[in-house]
Amino acid sequence: MKISPHIRELEGQLVDWRHHLHANPETAFEEHETAAFIARELRAMGLEVHTGIAGTGVVALLRNGPGRTIGLRADIDALDVEELTGLPYASTKAGKMHACGHDGHTTMLLGAARHMSENPPGPGTVIFIFQPAEENEGGAREMIRDGLFERFPVDLVFALHNWPGLAEGSFAVHDGPVMASMDNFVLRLVGKGAHGAMPHQGIDPITISAQIQFAWQTIVSRAVDPTDAAVISITQIHAGDTLNVIPESIELKGTVRSFRPETRDFLEAEMSHRARHVAEAFHATSEFTFERRYPSTINDPAAARLAESAAREIVGADAVQSGLAPSMASEDFSFMLEQMPGAYVWIGNGPADGGRNLHSPHYRFNDSILPLGAQYFTEITRLALRGDNR
């Protein structure tokens, strides 16, 4: 593993930064202390710093003559999770936790910024993007709407995410889809309430909802190409207040995942169609809402080759996987990849057991991969600035 001596010397600083961020988590668009900490550290490195982008986003620039401009992005927000790790640096804020490793991603990018500020790559410019609200609220989209790429145009943009279950000291790089789109839905069915002992006098929305659930699952199993991944998950059902009364209405909520835009369009239209017609068949009414949240995260093939080259340069070819299946989870770096070519890679966090599953209250980020992430950001920048497409 090729880690520069300077980044190795920074390892203690990286751990201190990460533990500070972990102990002080902030969620979507509330990352004021986090943003102030990041900006303070970046200014101490002598970088040009811009704050307040999409509220709590921070951008820093490192200029080293004419050339390409490369964007590097880290997410900075935490989750609404009560931490149960018992770590000495555990969250000090009730109900909030860095349960996805964004504190680690932020630290890796700070480490890369520190290293490159003292050892400038180039020629060219590096844009360090510290993005709020990745979890559910589309902070990348909001930074773009607030003029991110108009104010700081880039030629390529790169990001990473720690990946439990992928061996420490390894990377996974995809040359196309990496993460699925994320869409949410709400279905409200209105029937007719009745006494539970006299169901013939009503129109039972609970029974109708069961018919719709089955009809929706057969969209994936019978109407979508088996080689084209899709997921429809009902995650909430709300109905009724009394044990002996059939309620008048029921509400179903959940999430839909896919990769191809055509499949996304089909799922929305077919879910609405089946819900409406099943409800009508039972003399009920339906109201279906489909909210598109995050698009699919799809790497640019040329940028993915650069990312693979950078990873191989650091850990060797045997520790870089290029054939892993994409994840049905989602990621709002997708908004940046819709605007600019780039690549999103996974960095191994070690075994998924022992509390390292993402979004778990027992989740633990692996501090030993902090120098590796900082080195990756540095190496991908070096290759991208010189236009190396090995």
C-alpha cells in the first residue's frame, strides 16, 4: 500500500478530526458547527474558502497555475439515530449520530486538502466540496441550485463512500451504475367503514391494500426484465383505531429503487395504474403520489477508469474490484454526476459484522482507512489533472 510519508504523519490529526466530528453530529442543513470547523481548518491550510453554499456547504480552492479543474466531494451530515456504540467519542447530541461514516469522508478530504496544500498537484485547480444533507434531503442538488458549478466549474468530480463488507485496504470501482435511484410513494385508499362483524356493509380498504401489494410485487417479478434490477418496498401501513371497526381509509408508504430512467418511468406509471384499477374493482377510490428524490448514481466510464488507476496505484490491482454488483441504496452525488463527468467509488471499511453496518446505531467507522482515503483523493487528483487515462 502506497501512502505518502506526509499523509502517514497526519494520521493522528486525521483521527482527532474524525473523533471530533463524530462526537458533534449535525443533520441535514443544520451542520453549522461542522461547517465552521471545516472552514476553520481549510483556512489554516491557506486555502481560498467559500461558505454558506446551500446554507451549510463549504468549498475550498487550491490553485496551481492553468490547467484542468478537479472537484472532490465529501458529505458532512449525520443521521437521526441514537448512538449505541459506547465509544469514548460517541455522539454528544441525543438522537443524532454519524452512522454512515460521513465524518470519515469529511476527514479524508480534509487530509487530502492538507497534503495538497503543502504539496500542490498540477498544474491546475482543485475544488474541495464539503456537501451538507446527503441523507434524504438532496444537499448536492441544493448546492447545484445555489450555483456550485457556475461559481466553481470543474472538468471532473470524484467522491467515495466507506463500504462495510469490503475488505480494509481495498476499493470497488464501477464503470456504470453504482447506486440506484430513490423514489418515495404514498397511496391512500378510501373505502367505507363498517362494523368488524358486518363487513358486507362496508368496503374494506385493508383487504384492498393487500390486493394492491400483490399487484405491485408482480410488477417487479413479471413486468420488469429480470436483468434490470428494481425494488418496490412498502415500509409503512396506517389504518384504523378500534379493534372491531373496519376503517374507512388506509395509507401505504414506501420506497422504489431502480437504475434505468425508462424503468423508473415505468414503475411510477404501472404502480399508479394498478392501484387505481384494483381500487375501482372493489368500489374504492385511490390517491397515489410518487415523489422522485435521487436519480441513479452512474459513473462516467472514462472517469471510472481514472479512479481504478488511482486505486491500483495505491493498493495494487488485486485489491481493486471492478465486477461488484451495484447497490440498490441511493446517493445524492448522483446529482453532481448528472451535471459533470466523474466517478464514485467504494473504499473497504472491513467486515460488516461487529457493528459496522451502515445506518446502524452500532455502526463504527474504521479509523485505519483514513490515510488511505486521503491518499486516494490525492492520487485521483494527480492523475486527473494531468489527463492520464491509463
